[in-house]
Amino acid sequence: MADPSAPASTDVDALTGKPTTGHEWDGIRELNTPLPSWWLYTFYATILFALVWVVLYPSLPYVRGITGWTARGAIGQAIEAERQRTEPMLARIRAATPAAIAADPALRTFALAGGRVAFANNCAPCHGAGGQGAPGGFPSLADDDWLFGGGFDDIEFTIRHGVRNGEDADARGVAMPAFLSSGLSQAEIADLAAFVLKLSASTADAAAAQRGAPLYEENCAVCHGANGEGNREMGAPRLDDRIWLYGGDKASIMHTIAFSRAGVMPAFAGRLDAATINMLTVYVHALGGGE
Ligand code: HEC
Ligand code: HEC
């Protein structure tokens, strides 16, 4: 192959003995230094590579390349392959009950992995990334304190129907009355708050708590139990532990009694398929003290 950068002139520089290009500016002459051949051949190789690439793969607008490969197509295939890989497992998970899934090591492992992803997508905004709950009425799912119950059936029911959402007739949770507008005075509410604090063995004004006791008996025991043990049928929280949905200081408790609270959770039965709900149930059950 002829060297394309061969000297255009036969002029040779006296000082270096190298040929010049024949160009001269004010007596300064340009030496002819050819590109190193390794560089040149690498350059030709990249051109060849690009030509082959253009023929094989989509590179120009509207030109597909003879292999027919596309990045979008490759992802589609990977998704389809993943679907085919997981479908037999998902079919078994769909057909089984959460309790049966948890008892089968292979299904359980699969359900915990799938449940973790579904939880991050659907539940974490309210219940926290690890199910630890959030202030303002979002209960921890990672402890053994349950509002409605921590058995497989209880958890599945809560996920399917949600809580006080007005969209599902079977949604859980009764409404607590707002006692300020239904007959109790501020002073009585303060006494009740003191009594609630005493129930949970927190520091409370003993005289106020004593005044609150009969008020509690009359207004609250029907839902929260005579000793604050709670009622799962109604979703009335225990008041005899120190686990609070809305805060355990006197002001928060007074606010709850005066204006009531109504935590809402959507129903997921129409939003998630049966396999996902089963996996979520197994995952939530495993998070804390499932019963
Ligand atoms: C919009 C916020 C929100 C989202 C999203 C949400 N939850 Fe809830 N969840 C709540 C609230 C609020 C409560 C408690 C309601 C109450 O005050 O009784 C609750 C209660 C629960 C309970 C009952 C806990 C007990 O102690 O009995 C379970 C179980 C539960 N959620 C699971 C889930 C799962 C699983 C998801 C995702 C599929 C989810 N939640 C999504 C707000 C939410
Ligand atoms: C009709 C049943 C019902 C009655 C009566 C009732 N409650 Fe409640 N109470 C509930 C429910 C249900 C909740 C949970 C609300 C929620 O999760 O949003 C609750 C929540 C609370 C909380 C918040 C607990 C926490 O973890 O933050 C306190 C405190 C409380 N009630 C005190 C009282 C007191 C004191 C009375 C009587 C004056 C009373 N309740 C009467 C049903 C009732």
C-alpha cells in the first residue's frame, strides 16, 4: 500500500536529515513526519468496524441492520423470559393460601422476595421502607402489636379491604367519636387524657386520672376495653401499652379524644392480583410478630 503521507517534495532538511513537506514560511520549513503505522492501521480498523456495525445493527435513521436486533426488543425478550421463569411459581402462589406458602420453604423464599418488592411499591410510603410505621397514624407492621390481628387471614383481609376508606364495604375500623362536640368539656378531656396516660403506666396527674376513671368507664371502655386492652373487631388500639399511633404526650391524646382520628388505608383487592396479595401477606407476617 502506498504511504499516503509520502513526501510531496524531495527536499531534505540539512539539520535533521529528514525529508520536508516542501512547505516553507519565512524560512521555516515543515518536516514530513508520517503518522505511526500502528495509529494509521488502528484508524482504518475503526472505520471497518463502523461499516460492519452499520450493516449489522440499527445505527442510521430508519435503517434496522440485517440482524434485526434492537435494544427495546432485547428488553422485551428478557422480560418475557423472566415471566416464563416465574410463572410456574406465581401460579402455585396464586393457588395456595398465605399459611400454606409460608410452610413451603421454596414458595416462602419466592414470596418474601416478591413481597418485599410489592411492599416497596405499594405500602412503604405509608408504613415505612421496613414496615416500621410513621408518625401520624401509620402503624408499625414490624412489631407484634396488632390493631386488627397479625394472623395470615387477618393481614390478608386488611390488605384486601383496607381501613375506613369508604370505597370497600368490608373495610376495617369503626370511627371513634369526637368527644368535644359530643358533650365532654375541655376539663373532662384533660382528665381522660390523664387516665389514658395512667393506663399505659406513663407519668400522669394522679388526681386528674382519678376524675377521668368514671368518664373512661362510661365513654371509652366499650371500644378500648375496661383496662385499655383494645378491641380488634373495631380496630380500637390498646391504650395500656406505650405504642402510640398519634403520639403519647398529653396534648396528642387530648387532641385524639376531642376531635377523634380516622386513619385510612386503601383497599388493594382491586389494585393488586391475588399472587401479589398472597406474597405481601407472607412478607408482612414475617416482618414482625406474625401470629
Ligand atoms: C395511604 C396510606 C397507606 C397505604 C398505602 C397502606 N397502608 Fe396499611 N395502613 C394504613 C393505616 C392508616 C393503617 C391503620 C389504620 C388505623 O388507624 O386503624 C393501616 C393498617 C394496616 C394493617 C393493619 C395493622 C394492624 O396492626 O392490624 C396492615 C396489615 C397493613 N396496613 C398493611 C398494608 C400493606 C401490606 C400495604 C401495601 C399493600 C398497605 N398497608 C398500604 C395506611 C396505609
Ligand atoms: C366507637 C369506638 C371508640 C370509642 C367509644 C372511643 N374510641 Fe378511642 N379509638 C377508637 C379507634 C377506632 C381508634 C383508632 C383511630 C385510628 O386508628 O385512626 C381510637 C384511638 C384512640 C386513641 C389513639 C391511640 C394511639 O395509639 O394513638 C386514644 C388515645 C383514644 N382512642 C382514646 C379514647 C378515649 C379516652 C375514649 C373515651 C373518651 C375513646 N377513645 C373512645 C375507637 C373508639
